Amino acid sequence: MNIKSVVSVSLVVLSVGCSPNGSSSYRPSGVTRTSHSTAEDTWEYKLALLNKGEYVSPNDPTVRRFRGLLDRIAKKSGLSDKRIAETTYGHHDLVKKAGDSISLLRFMDESCRTYETGEQLGVSYEEILTTVVLMVENG
């Protein structure tokens, strides 16, 4: 499967929020996975796959890094993993279209750090993402 196909399939799975068998893959932080869930069903795995653009081992350090970022953002924002993943990926896509080559992982990491500062001022995670996109677009 080529990179374009992997990313297209991942985007469909990411936007629908379901595993291939149709079950919901959303899992709030701290909830144990059931025996039916696999590493590939998790939001952190989907983000790592989109970040790399090709197969990623479920044990890849990038998967763990995305899990940590999802946990940090969810803890402060109250947003679901699904919402965080979708909004982060969507805003990252806008930044890429504006000509910036930042990786998804770095974009999410920088957005998380900025959010942790902005959250103290009452700024939402989504507002941080929008601000980053506007800054990149306007040079």
C-alpha cells in the first residue's frame, strides 16, 4: 500500500472514529482497553501513522509520545481523544497547505505547550490551534 492510500484510509478511520469492524474506538484516558481493542484502534496510533505516512509499529515511541500529548491536552481541556486528534490533524493540514513542513508530532507538541500556557488565561485548545494557523498563514 502506498503512502497516499495509507493516509487516505487513516483519514477515513480518523474522521469516522471507528475501527474497521464499526465499533467506536474512542476511549477516555485512564480506561483500560478491552480484549477486542487493538493498538491500531487507538487515536495515538492513528496520529503516529498520519505523522509518518506509512506503517508504524504499535510499539513505536511516536505512538507513546502521541498518547502522552493526548493525555495532557485532555486533562486540561476536557476534550475527548477523538476531538483532540481531529482538530489537531485538521489544523496541521492547514499549516502544511500554507507551506510549513512541520511534522504532525512537532505541531501537536508545540500546540500542547502553548495551550498549557494559554489555558491559564482561559484560551481553549482549539483557539490555540487557530491562532497558530493564522500566524503561519500571515507569515
